[in-house]
Amino acid sequence: MIPKQLTLSNFLSYQQATLDFTGLHTACICGANGAGKSSLLEAITWTLWGKTRTASDEDVINTNGQEVQVDFRFQCNGETYRVIRKRRRGQSAGLELQVQQENGQFYSLTAKGVKATQQKINDLLKLDYDTFINSAYLRQGRADEFMMRSPSERKKVLAELLKLDQYQTLSEQARDTAKTFKGKVEQLEQNLTLTEEKIAEEKTTQTELDKINQDYQALQETQASDQSQLQHLKTLDSQRQSKQEQLDWYQQQEEIITKDCRDLQEKQTQLQQTLSQLSELLNQEETINKAYQTYLQLQEEEASLSKKFQTYQDLQQQRQQVKEDQQAVTNQLKLDVQRLETELENLASQEQSYQKTLQKEEEIKEALSQLQAARKRLQELDKLQEEVSPLMQRRQTLQLEIERESSRKQARLEQLEANREELREKLAQVPAMKQEYQEIEERLAELNKKQNYSQRIQEKKQEKQATKERLQESEKTYQKQLDELLKKLELLKNEEAVCPLCETPLDDDHKKRVTDKINHEHQSIAREKETIWEDLAKSQRELEKYHQEYEEITQELAVHDQLVARQAQVESQLDSTCDIHEEISNLNQEIKAIQESLEQQNYAQQWQAELQTIEQRLNEINYDEKSHAVARGEVERLRYAERKGEQLEEAKKELAKIGKRKPELESNLEAKKQEIAKKESELSENLNQIDAEIEELGYARSRHNEILNSLRESQNSQIQYQELQRAKADYPQREQELNETQKRLEKRQKEKQDYQQQKETLRQEMANIQDVRDQIKQLETKTQQQRQKLDSYLSKKGKLEEKLSYLQDLKSKYEASKEQLQTLKRKHTIYNELSQAFGKNGIQALMIENILPQLEAQTNYILSRLTGNQLHVQFLTQKASKGRSKKQTKLIDTLDIIIADTQGTRAYETYSGGEGFRINFAIRLALAKLLAQRAGTALQLLIIDEGFGTQDSEGCERLIAAINAIAPDFCCILAVTHMPQFKEAFQHRIEVTKTMEGSQLTLTS
């Protein structure tokens, strides 16, 4: 992939930017930290794979935009392609893939959906995101990732970079499949064992079925005979039951008729009582009619009195309403009188107050004259202040600037003195640092010895563990032999015991000899087992001792890496103290110059001259702030005269108004009093007229109450009159109803006698029929039991027949399962072997072994150019563990990196920052080329986004030389840096600057 053009819109810190890669072979992307250098390169990964360092796609959208879009054009396999990726906030991303045709137009290759289009891009580039960032893109902060890992972690990282995890996945899948087949084999073997036991039950099942068939046939014959007898008995019982039902029906009818007769008799009695009551009421007809006529006369008189009462009530309400209306009018007039009197009193009070103000007229005029003079003096002083104020402000500004300059010099002096004191303290620490460095060297030498001793302890521990395992196996063997001997002794205790060797019967003498021999053998093995127990206990104690000793040494060795790092730190600090004396001398000179300047005050001379000129001008003007303040105070003191003058004019106007208003109020007050007297006279006349109408009405409340009481007492006569009218209408009907009831009663009594005769006839007939219900019940119970037994036979027969059919099917399935078992065992073996082949010690280890020589050769080729053939690396995948003998030597898997220079091999941590960076860079670049080759594509683009600040000038020159040396292998190399001496070495520079409109690009040559 060769980049051609990159266009960004609202991507991270970029709002709008375009970069043309045409003619760029090696270029440097430079700019301040945070300007957007790495963001420019991440735009490429986001366009091609939709991945960046941000948490989500929306985070790549510029804060000032709503939609991000990146357009990337590149050349691949001789064709020019274009990828456009865009996304709007809150929406899904869009992705397009296009290819340029001969006419220069782009033709769409976009598939249906983002995932399908992404797969097309991956197939075209033969790279995914992980392979790209581990090959073509040397990302910031990851150069030393490979070197800083432990040997086992390095091997894991290399496997991840080579994507060997797919083999691990296959291994795990094969292992899981093997476990599945193993489980199926075990389950099938258990099923076959159970099946064999079930097939053996076929003969017993057939015998049981034959016996069930015989018993079933015999029971059926008995059941048929009992059913015939039961049917005959049921016929007899049916005849008797029919007679009993007829008897029960007659009994029910007799009970119904008896109840009807009782009801009719009760009704006859009630009717007779009712007729007697009606006759008694009809005999009182004359008395009831007379009382009722009296009641009607009282009602008429009460109606007349009620009408008069209503008129009386209306007149009383009218009298009260007239009285209330007249009272309301009178009250309102009295309120008006009170209001007028109050207003006259207020006018008198105001008139008196305004007269007092008029008495001070001369005093107020004098104060106003003084106020005008004071204001004139204040205006003159205000003009002088306008001229003086800018001069005083400038004077204050100049004084502040002079003080700031003095403070800056004083602060600089204090900073220089603090720096000098710090350098002196560092200089005083040099002997202690040298002593610490010496102590660390001695401590590291001691730890190296303990590390060797720790390895020897570990080897002894492994030997002792092997011895313990052998003893445990022997102990299990002896225990098994003891168990077998005990079983033989138990068999010999049986009276019919046989010889355990030849299986012939044993007599007492032979049995005793065999028993003694077994007991002797048991004791011998038990002694051997006790010896093994003692050896096991001894081995366990020694293992615990080795383990404790190993743990103690491991704890001591835990500080080894810290000591190595501290030694490098102390060495670096000692190197930095070489120039301290010269720095202190320079500081002393600068401190002396600042002190002289402060003592002589020869700083800020221009501001001091201007300040002197301003002071002279202020003296000439002779402006006094105190006099100005006194003048302002005098004006404020006399300002009250203006308010008093206004009050004087207002008093004159108000007195004129009062003189005009007072006669009007007095006239209105007299008119209101006369109107009150008139209204009170009219009220008396109206009340007298209403009282005359009430007297003329002639309504008496006591007479009305007497009539009402008489009506309540006579109200019962009305009820008696109504009952009399109903009795006249009901008497003939009740008399007729009584005659009909007597006739129905006689008829029902005759029917009752007929039913009693029928009942007696049926009882005589039933006495001649035998009661067979107990016999029927016994036979039904017997046949029911027989039927249940037949059902039981049928159920057992069906189950046995079903079982026989099942066992026959089981035979055929048994043979098929045996064949299936062999197939499953073969598959289990195959997947077990595949799991080992795909595992870490299989294909993965073989691929790492094959690829490491290429990585080592490529790394040393690059490193030789970076260091002038001063450094060399070697990769080791296995190392031997030292034992007491050659037979005990074991190979341990590892991935150690041995680094050699002109003085021999050293630990990676002991190399300086510049040397370490060159080693990291060489390995990282070699890995990149190797990964690209494995991906099936040529590495034509190389992006180096690493910090080069650890390199000295010579290291930078060699790094630049190395980049130039590998430049022919690439079509485009982009390096990110901010170091001036580094970026000047590149023919093309892409300057990145950050402005208010976002990051901007400038291409210079």
C-alpha cells in the first residue's frame, strides 16, 4: 500500500485538511506536542479499519462539527483505490471503496453493508488492523514493549503478533471435542453394560408370560358363570324394586294431600276470623260517618286560617324590610357626615403646618445664596482635578512598573540563589552516591551467587520430589499386596476353603501351612511398607526444608531488578554532576550583577525619568485633594436649602387650595344632616301604615293552634272511614272464598282415603317377592374383584409382551452400539493427537523456531547500521537446567534475548537510554518486515511514531543513516518527531500547527 492523498473533515483536532503524498519518499511529520501529528496518522487507520485510540467512533468527531469524513487514496497492486469513511453524531458509520479507471473516474466497489465492505478492504490490502499497527505503523510508546516483557511473556507476545492464537483456538477446540468423544465413549460403555444385563432377562420374561396366559383363561371361565347368576338375581330385584317405587309414590302423594288438607283448614279458620272482624266494623257505620264529617269541617277552617297566616307573614317581612332599607340609607348619610367632619379637621391641621413653614422664608433664602457660592468653588476644583487625574494615574502606573521590575529582579535573584544551593547540595551528595553505587555492585554480586545457589536448591528439590513419587508408588503396590493377602486369609477361614494356587480342597494341616506362609509374607511386606513410610517422612521433611530455603532466597532475590535499576539511576546521576562547578560559577556572576543593579537602582530608567517629569507638573498645578473634599462637603451640607425652598413654594400653593376647599366642605356637611332628619320621618310613616294593615287582617295565632290540635286528634276518624268503605267491598268476596275452601277440603280428604287403600294392596304383593339384594351385592363384589384381577393379568401380559419386544430391539441396537463405540474411540484418539499438534509445544513452537532465525538476522542487519556494528542480539528458545549428572539435565522453554557489545554480554537494563532505543527500534522494525511478509504483502509504507528524545547527536545520525539505508526497501517512510536536528535531516517536512480553527498542515521541502 502506497499513500497518495489524505483529506480530513472534522477528524479529531482537524476541521479541514488535505495532504498530498505525491513525491514523498522519506518525510518528517513535525510539530509541538498535542498539535495533531499522531492524529494525522490515525486518520489512515480509522479510514481503512475504523479503529483509533478513542473509545468510540463519535469521539473522533471534532468538537465544532457534527459529521466526520476521511478520504484516503492509495496505490495497491498497480491500481489506485479510494476509501471514504464518514459518521454523523448519533448515527451509524458509512464506508465506501472505489477503484480508479483509465479515464480517471472512480468506480464503486462498495458491498452491501459496512462489514462486507470492510472485508473487501482487508482482502485487498491483505492486512487487518492488528497486523498493520504491528508492522507498518510503529506506534508511540510501544518500541520497548517486546523487550520489557519476561521471557515467557515475550514468547506469548510473539505468538500474538504472528497470530498463532488461531492454532491455540484449534487446539482447545480439538481438546474439547476429544473430551466430548471421551464422555460419549464412557457413556456408551456404561450403556452397553446395562444392555447386556437387560438382554439376559429375556428367558425369565417369556416364562412369566406363559403362566399369566393360563391364569387369565381360567379366571375368564369363572367370571362368565358368576355373571349369568348375577343377571337372574337382578331380574328378581328389578320386579321388587318396581313395587317399592309404586309404594313410595303413593306415600309421597298421601303426604302431599295431608299437607294440603292442613293448609285448607288453616285458611278456613283465617277466613272465618276475617268475616267476623268485617261484621263488627259494619255495625259501627253511623258513628264512623259522624266523626268523619266533623274532621272535614275542621279542615276547611284550618285552610282559611293558613291563608290569613301567610298574609300576616308577608306584612311582617315587608315591615322588617322597610325598616332595614331606611336604616341602611340613614347609616350611609351618617358615614358621609363623619367623612366630611374628618376632612375639615385634616385641612385645619395642614393649614397650621404650612403657616409654620412660611415663618422661615427669610432663613431659607439666605441658605440658597450660600449654596450657589459653594457650587461655583466646586466647579473650579473639578476642572483642576480633570487635569491632574491622568497625571496621577500615570504616576501610579509607573510606580507599579518600577516595583514589578524590582520584584522580577529580586525573584530572579532568589531563583538563582536557590539553584546555586541545589547544585551545591548535589555536589555534596556525590561521595554518598559513589558509596551507594559501590554497595549496590557488592550487593548484586552477592545476589548473583544466591541466584546460582537457588538453582541448585531447585534441582535438589526436583530430585527429592521424584524420589518421593517413587516411594508413594511402592507404598501403593505394597498396600495392594497386603489387601490381596488379607482376602486370601478370609477365604481360608471358610470350612470348604480350597488351595489358592491349585484350587484343591485343604485339610487342617495343609490349611495351617498355607495360613502361616501367608501371615509370614504379610509381616514381611508390612515391614517393607513401614520402611517406605519412614523414607517418605524423611523425603517430605527434606522437601519442606528445600522449599523454605528456596522461598527465603527468592524473597532476597526479589530486590535484584530494583537494585539494577537503582544502579543505572545512580550512574546517570553521577554522570550529570560533571558540569556542576561550571554552572555554579556562571550563577555567581549573574547573582552579583543583579545585586549591584538593585543596590544602585539603575533599572527601569526610562520609567523613572517620566515619573520625575510628572511630579514636577503636579507641583506646578498645586491641586489639593483635601480642599476639593471640603468644597464637596460644603455643597452637600447646603443642599438642604433647595429642599426647603421647594417646601416653601408648596406651602403657599396648598394654603390657597385649603382656603377654597374649606367652605365647600362646611356647606356639604349641613346638607347631609338635614337629609338624615328627612329620612327618619319617612320611615315612621311607612311603619305606621303596615301596622294598620296587620290589625285589619284579624289573624289570631292561638285559634290557629287550637284548630291544628283538633285536626291531629281527629285524624283517626279518617282512617276508620276508609276501612269501613273497604269492608263493604270485601265482605261478599270473603264469604264466597270460605265456601270454596270448604268444598276443596272435603275433596282432598276423600283422595287421601283412596291412596291409603292402594298402599295396603302393594304391601301385600311385596311380601310375596324374595329380597335378593344381599346376594346381588356379594356377587357384584366377587365379579368386581375378578374383573380387577383380569385387568391386572392384562396389564402384566401387555408389559411382558412389550418388554420382550423391547429386548429383541435391544439386541439389534446392542450390535450397532458396539460398532459406534469403536468409531468414537478412533475419533477420541484423533482429536487428542490434534490437540497436542495444535498446542504450544506443537505447530506453534515449530513456527516460532523457524521464524526466529529470520527475525534475528533482520534485527542484526538493522542494528549494525544503527550502532556501527557495535551491538549484536541473539534469540534463545531453550536453555539447559544444571543437574548433578548429564542424565538429570533438562531443557526449559524460554525466549531470552542476549545482547552483546565489544565488551561482552550484558543485561538489557544496563544499556543507556539511547542504546536501548536503538535495540528496541531494530527489533521492532525487523518484526514489522517479518509480519508483512507473513501477511502475504510487501511492506511499502513505514510509519515511525516513536520518541527520539533519548538519542544523542551520534545516535540521531546513526538512526537517520539507518532510515536512509532501509529507505530503498520502502516506497514511503513517515517519521514523527519534534527534535530540530532530526527533522532537518529529512528532505520533506510536514509541519503540523494548532490554531483556533484546529490543526493545520504545511508541506515544505
